[in-house]
Amino acid sequence: MEKISLTTAVSALDFIEDHLQKSNAILGVWLNYEKDARIEIYKECGKLYGKLIWAKNLYEIDKNAIRKDNRNANEQLRSRDLLNIHILADFIYYGDYWIDGRIYDPKSGKTYAGMLKLKENDLEIRGLMGFIALGTTTVWTRSKN
């Protein structure tokens, strides 16, 4: 077994630290494009998730009940609350992208394959429809509060 030099070990640790910093840069609270919802992005078991923590029309008209996920394509999920619903799920960091995840749009009830890319204080959310060329991109901004 060969000895690993101190320089090599330090370089490897620097690489790992840099990778972790880049992969964690996306964590926090984001405003969607319409500015009518806040999504908290967090890590769990090495994967990235985003849950709805606030929305302009989160409560029913009577203000007593949280709106349900009534547009979900899966009828069994239509009775769940929109609060804390996963908008982003199962993303992994690869290079400058978070890939292999799912994006749920509660306004349409549809789920898409997706990828994410951080550009300064903006987050590009790309929902894919089969191929990378077929899809739509929206931009979220980091919430100030």
C-alpha cells in the first residue's frame, strides 16, 4: 500500500469541501416566479427537496382551512394539504446542476422530471417533458426573509 502524501490528502479534502459548499448553495427559502409562493429547499439523506411553506392563496376563502391538493393527477393525493407539500424531490448534485429529480406543479397537478441550476441569486428550474430540449424553464429568486 502506497503512502498518501499530505499534499494529496489536503487537496482531496479541499475538493470535497468545495463540492459540499457548491451543493449546499441552493439551500434556503426561494420565491417562485410569480412571487406568490415560498419554497424551502433542504437536504435529506443526500438528496435535495423543496416544500411549500407559504402561498398567497394557501387558505380557503373562509380562512379556516388550508387548501387541498385538489388538482393532483393522482386522485388519492387530492385530500392532502398544500402546506408543506413537496414541490421539488429527489434531486442530486452533479457538476453545476441538481438532476434526476421531480418537480410538482400544484397549480396544474402535474409532475415533471427536472433539473436545477443556480445562477448567482437566481435558481433556474427546468421542467422536462421527455427530452432535455422539450421543457420549460422558470426562475426563482432567493427570499429575503
